[in-house]
Amino acid sequence: MCVRRSLVGLTFCTCYLASYLTNKYVLSVLKFTYPTLFQGPFLCFSLCIM
């Protein structure tokens, strides 16, 4: 149970970090003004975990 909980937490943190870095890249390098496009999959993933 503890290993499963740790794995879920690690997966959540990894997805959050990937989403954050993707949004930063899109906003700074590509000058894209709609980063919410990339937050959709992360939101669905977060809702599934909860």
C-alpha cells in the first residue's frame, strides 16, 4: 500500500512538473499566449487520481 501511494505521488509530481515546464517553454520560447491548451490533459489526470 505504501509503495503504491508513493508511486501515485511520484507520478503526480512528474506530470505536474512536465506540465509546468511545457507551459514555460510555450510562453517564453514560442510566445504562445494560450497555455491552457496544455493544461487540459493534466487536469483530466488530476481528476482521475482524486
